[in-house]
Amino acid sequence: MANVTRPPIVTNDPERRQMLAWLVKQNGGIVKVARESGVSRNHIHRLIRGFEKTRTGQKEYSILDLDPHSISGLLGAFSLSLERAWEMFGIPQDVRQRWRGFENPSGEVTREVNVSLGIIALDSVPLQGTLFLPAGAGLEVLTNHADKAGLQVVTVGGQLYALPPSAVHPSAQVHGAFAGVRISGRRESL
């Protein structure tokens, strides 16, 4: 990101990626933005590139598809209001209803985590499935997002798994949607 310029107007995904790269550079670089936003460096890199190469091909990433946690974190790290972010990233009117972070009663976007966030300590068993996390970490789960979008954290036969909703067996105990990992008091978002 040595020579990133701010796009004069943003109307498409390449311009959105350029705006994100410019904002990251203006706010201390990717390491600082990742630390302040709770969004991983790898995910920020993918958003700026717009894709990730996988074993099965190329996976596309768009700023328009960000989740509320990432939006809230990035806007907090950039000190941007939601309305200003809509303008700067050229968020289309029909997408603005879902492209938002968590708002406090005064309407400001906050980095505040949903009050239904629970922690599951991985004391002696690892998390398996789509994600693998070793024992010793704390797993953050959005308890009000069970059976919705995102990886679901479930217990089957005494073992914890992170699985897509379509792979969750009806007999599994669903704890909620995967939200992140706590290691030594720090929050890491995957």
C-alpha cells in the first residue's frame, strides 16, 4: 500500500477497495487498523484485493457484503459515521438497509459487541469442524444467532464443532453463531 490515492468518486467494487486501502493507510496501516477494529489483517487484505485463492478456485470478497461486526469495527477504527461511510464507499441506496453496524440509542454506530455474546472456554477439548481451535482459547458465540447465517457452534457427543447451518444435525445442541476467539484477553476475529 505504498502509493494509494483516494478515489475522487466511488461507484464500483474496485473503487471501494481503493477507498478501503486509502482509509487503512490514513489510519496507521493494516496492523493498527486490524488491532483497533477487531477485523483480522488477513480479512482486510482480502477485502482490499477483492478475492482469495482457494484449493477449489477463487473466492470473491466485496465490501458490500461486510457483516455488522466488521462494519462497526472498521468505522470505529476510521472514526467514520455510518452516513459518511455510505458516501465514501458509494454504498447503493438499496444496500444501505443491511449495510450497517451496531447502533446505540443516539443512532451512532458503535464497536460495542451485541449483548448476547457468550464465551465458551475450550479448557480441555478443541473446536473442530470448519474451524479448528486448540484447547485453551475462549470461543465467542452470538447466542441470538442460532440457526441463522454464519458458522454455528454446536455440541455433538460432548465435542464442540463449528459448522455451516446446513451441516448441523437436528440432535446437536446449538450454542449460537461463531463470533470470534479470545486468547489471553484479546479478541481475534477470524
